[in-house]
Amino acid sequence: MAEQITQEQINDWKKKHGEVILYTVDDKVGYFRKPTRQEISYASVASSQMKDVIKYSETLMNSCWLGGDREILDKDEYFIGAMGVIEALAEVKVGEIKKL
């Protein structure tokens, strides 16, 4: 059963973590924050240097989970579908390189 998330809780998460990412599937919702550099590094090591994509995704999604319906993380059918959230979580800004 999903915990009830209020707008006040979402606002608190935004103040603490910055951007909050909402993921929905069926009648389930999950709230995530962006990972830190250290969490990405840990997930990479935990997944044998990115060789185990499932372990990498699981590690990051658990680290960045803020609240919602835990079935998204716990049930394979929802978890595998939610793996795409990793792209949104790890979105980065890329600069431009020029030779001078």
C-alpha cells in the first residue's frame, strides 16, 4: 500500500534535494530525487563496474527513493518498467569543448 504523500512533503523534498521526479504506473506513484556523484559511483561498483544493469538500477533507485508505492521497487513487473527512470535521475548537463 502506498504511503500518502502531501504537497507539503513534496515541497520539503524540493527544498532539501532540488528537483523531484514523479514516476507513475497503473495506480502506483513513486517519488525520486537525483543521485549524488558518490551514489552513482557506489552503484557502479555494486554492479561490477556497470556490468549488471539490474543491480546498478536497483542501487540507484533505492538510493534516490523518496516515497510512494514500494511495489515499484519491490515487484519485478513494476521495477523493470521503472528502470527507465534512471535516465531521468542521472540526467546531466554537457558543456561544449573547443580547441583554441
